[in-house]
Amino acid sequence: MSILLSVIATIAACSDMSGTLIAAHRGGMDSAHAENTLPAFEHAARHGAHAIEMDLRATADGSIVVLHDRSVDRTTNGVGHVHELSLAFVKGLDAGGDARIPTLREVIDWATPLDVALLLDMKPAPRLDHGEVVAAIQKAKLEQRAFFGVRSVSDVEHMSSNADGLRFVGFVPDVDAVDDFIAAGIGIIRLWPKWLNERPDLLKRLQRAGIQVWVTTGDAGIERLKTYAAMGIAGLITDRPADAAQALGCVGPAVTGESRQGTSNR
């Protein structure tokens, strides 16, 4: 059984499309919860997500936090570039609905007792130490439930030198870079839908080579998600994890009462 199927088998029961992993983009963008926050992650885990996709950045004092943008302007009530702000300042911001920007440590603590994987988008961000990200995952013994989304071949080389057995997803910058990432040993490649349209031979070529293809599907609805799965797409990074679960006939991992209580107290 492939590593991907092993992850899915341990965290969800699916229909005959069980080879397709559902990753909630920024924790899912279709709920009332603010993106990249623990309430969003919890909601996604309770409504069909096998994995939570999140974006990593670092504060001025080197703490690893979960935030998509370079600045806190769009998603919080604050202003400024996160790498120029202290962790104490960042943690004091309202990220929406009184939720806070979580640290990687808080996400790991939340995820550890659950059957949910983590897809970590390793942003090329100031002060973000990729080695520290790897070390945090290893310390929590979550290597078998972590996927590292890398944006350059040099990221792979650096991170691989710190540890063996890491699982990378190639967040390739453009379609012409795909072969370079594969040559670096990456077995999962993330594509955009427009690339599939522009290069109709690309998907089959990668699949013939044994490469798993994941697609960032945005807010695509149920029928489109079914189409992606039927095409053999191995991972759907979706804004709508509940719809993806319905499309694939999956039952998401259960979140225990204990974990809900722990999250609400953060």
C-alpha cells in the first residue's frame, strides 16, 4: 500500500475513490471560521478533511506561526509584516471571530490526538527556519502524518539533509519546473487546474511515471471534484472539504469531545 493510501486508510473510510486525499485549503474556506485558525482546522477535520493545509511564516523573534499573507493586514485587526512583529503582538491580534493566529506548536498539540494529516506550505518567508519545522514535527512523532509543501529544489535538498523519510509535495512555481522537482526525488506534485487544461498530456505523463498528482481546486463544487477524482487525481486541496467528502463518499475523522474542549480553551 502506498504511503498516501496508508494515510487515508488510517484517517477515513471512503468509497471506491479511496485513493483521493482531501486536504482542507487553509483549513477550508467554506465555513464561518477564519482561515488558518484552529476553529477552521477543527471544523474541517469534523467535516471530511483527511489533511489540513496551512501556511507557515515566522515572527520577528523567530516563532513559527500559521498565516498565508506576508502581512497581517487582510486577515486580522492589525497591520504590519509578520516577520517584523513579535510573537506576543501577533498572538494579541483577532484573526476573525475572536480566533488567534496559531503557532505551529499549537497546531501540533491540536493534531496529535487526532487522525488527521498536516500539509505544511513552507513559504519562502523571512526568518522561517525550515529545519525548525522539521524538528517540531519529529519531536511530536508526526512524520507519518506530515507532508512538507516545498517551493524549490533547494528546499528539498536542505530539508532532506536534516532527516530521512520526509514526504514532500512539490508546490512547483510553474509547469516547466515539474521535471526538476521530480529529478530531486519528489513523488507528489501539486498542479493548478489551468495547467491541466493547458497541458492535456501532463497528468497522464506524470501518472505513468508513478508520480502522485495533487490539485488545488479552489471552490470547485461537488461535480467538478468528482471529475478530478475520476481522473486519478491523488489529492484535492480544496476550499470545500465537506463537499469533497460528499463527492468521494468519505466519512471524515471524528474529533473527540476532549480535543474540542482543548481547542476552545486556547
